[in-house]
Amino acid sequence: MSRGLNKVMIIGHLGRDPEMRYTPSGRPVTTFPVATSRSWNTVDGERHSETEWFNVVAWGNLAEICKQYLFKGQQVYIEGRLQSRKWDDKEGVKHTAVEIVANEMMMLGERKESGSQNHVDENAPTENESGSDDEFPF
């Protein structure tokens, strides 16, 4: 039996603060762009670099955590899957978007409150589920 694999892992910096909204059913969804950069030397010894931007989407508990703890410029590790969407706008113009649907997030580098590193899995228990009211939910 043949199986497929759709897994993406990136480390980059947030291009803006995360934006959270709620679906009509009340499910939270947070979006934010992440920039990754790479550098290389040509055969002539010339240094080149390029930046690639990824749109990231987080759902549920992970969406709430991303909104609360991530900020523009912060370095972050994102793991998830690629998803492409197509739609027509009001004028009938076709649009396509490719985004990373996150299922794990790890804050890297400096945080506003401290310099610790934290890992978040969308399946991790929330604050209320773990029974702790005075610790971060990850």
C-alpha cells in the first residue's frame, strides 16, 4: 500500500504580530507570516542570500497560544503541513494561496518575558486540562 507524506518544518522570524479571528462556529484561528533566509556563495565567490515568506495558520488551542505569546520579529520553529486553497473574489478573479497549517510551534530566541525556550504541541493539554492555573499552558 502506498502512503503520502505532507510535512513541513521551518525556522524563521515573524513578519508581523499574529492575527486571531473566530470561525462562525467559534473555533479560533490565528495567521501570521514567517520569513526564512538562506545564503550561499557562487562559484565566483560572490555572496547571495534570499528570503522566503510562508503564511502560517494555527487552529484551536495552538491558535490562542500563538496569538498570546508570539510577536513580530520573534524567531519561531513551525511544524505542520502544506495546504493550498483556491477561490474567486467578488469580481470573479481567481486566487490561490499556499500556507502552512501548523500543528507544532516552538518559540526560539528571546521572549518578551524571559529568554527560555518553549515547545507547544496542538495536542498538549490546555491550562484547564492540566489543572495548573499559574503556569504557561505549554
